[in-house]
Amino acid sequence: MKVAVVGVSGAVGQEFLRVLRERAFPLDELVLFGSPRSAGSQYTFNGKTLTVKELKENDDFKDIDIALTSAGGGTSKKFASTITKHGTIMIDNSSAFRMEEDVPLVVPEVNPEDLHHLPRNIVANPNCTTIQMVVCLKPINDLSPIRRVHAATYQAASGAGAAAMAELEEQIRQIVAGEPVTVEKFQHQLAYNLIPHVDVFKENGYTGEEMKMYNESRKIMHSDIEVSSTCVRVPVLRNHSEALWVETEKALDLEEVKDALSKAEGITLQDDPANNVYPMPLGSASKDDIFVGRLRKDLSNPKGIAFWCVGDQIKKGAALNAVQIAEYMVKKGLV
């Protein structure tokens, strides 16, 4: 098994290396690719020093079985044919192919069966907020089909990359030191602030991030589920949080929902508010699961359930989900 990581120098690329190592992914050789700027850089993996190759339109992927790519949508589109032309499976973390009909959009806990048909040898990794949400929705949807979801997200700086995380840390230092605050990676100062603006605004008033949650969840869950969200950037380094209100076709008992979530793959239930136990970004970083708590019946809707969830945006929201896709494909003999 020969695996490539494309975009290795980025936050998700580095997380790919950690996840592959943690999970002892069954690879025999790992090849690293990057931009001309990162070509020649070296990283250590399982005791071996690997040198980053420049991503070019050539035959470098001829013997590679799986390519985990996180180098931006433009790069993914430009090099997709180069990566896949000899049979390499491209698991892409960008938004480039997510809504294309002939490219499956997969969260292994929700729709792994979609991996059995890859017309273009490309699998799309969903947006981080969508992944976190649908992992939680799946066990509820199995009890009763979900009609609609209202969501408010609280998204960490990590969602905008390593440089954005560094900017938040620098802004906090500047404020403490009484220095002017540098703003480059966000629309406004993030430190000591909230920014209700993730991605670009669309004509309907929603942002691209909010529309991803709507469109991607419908494709992943193969349903006409309605999702309305407000996505907010918060001054947290890592781990996204979401407040979700879910309406099902029939009213559900709260205990059966808790039971289903507690047994679901990829979820850890932290729901003991009497003892101040509920998910938070602190304490859940670098964890595989989505953490769920604050479960309650929706006061405004007899068929509604409300809850709170937290997940590591870089890990499950990106790198881990992609590696789990690869693991499923290896297990099922699809690669």
C-alpha cells in the first residue's frame, strides 16, 4: 500500500501524518507532495525522514494507491486528473468536488456505502461543520427521519488554517502588551470578539459555510432534510462547537435519543449538567469523537430535540474523516 499526502505543510496535512501514525494505517510507503515553496522540506514519519516533492503534472502518482489531498480547491481541480489518471484514489479535503454528482461525499459513520461507486476515482471529504453535525444526526435519523435542523456554530480559528491560529495568539499577546492589533486573516479582530461571518455572503444572505451545511447534509444523508444555520467565528484556537435543534417526523423520547447517541459510532456522550458535565473545546482537542451534551426536549416543538456538540475541526472535521474513508476502502477491498 502506497499512500501520498498532498499539501503536507498545512495544518490538515500535518494532521494527516499524525492520524496515519496513530491509527497504524497499513501503508508500506508514504510520499509527500507540496507547493514549490514547500518542496524540499523534510518530515519524519515512523522513524523515516521524508522529503517533500513538488506537485507537478507528471506521472508521480503512477504507483500510488491513495492520495490524501488538502492543498485548496484550485490545486485539487488543477491536479485531479494527474493524481487519478493511473488509478489512484483521491480523497480530497477541499470543496472542489463536494457537490458534483459523480463524486461521493462521505462520512464513514453515515454513508460508507457510497464508496462502492467511484466514477472518477475521487472521494470528497465534507466541510468540517457538516461532518460534525451529520455524525450526530445519523443515530437520531435512524429513530425517526429528520425534517429540519436549525444550527448555530461556534467555529475556532483552526478552521481558517495554521496562520489564522497564530494570528489569534498574536492578537491576544498584542492586547495584553497594549500594542496595536494586527488583523489579516479575519474580517475583524477575533481576540475578545465574535465574528458572524465564515466564508463569503451569498445573495440569499447566508454565507458559503452556511450553504455547505445545507447542501452537503442533504447529499450525505440522501434526504430532503432542511438545514438553516448561522456560522460564527469565535476566539478559540481549536475545536468547533455547534448548538443544534432537530425536528423529527415523530416525537421521540429523550431517553431513547440519549441511548442511541451513547451507542453510536464516533460519538461520546457527555451529558450530566447537574455536575457541570457537558462538551467544551477545552479537553476535547485531538480526540477522535464528536462530544454531545445538553440534550433536552425543544420547548417550542413537541417533535424537537436540542443539544450541543463539540469536535476537533482539524482531526475529525478533516484529516481523520479522510483516513477513515481510506480505512473503509482498504477493509472492503475497494483499493
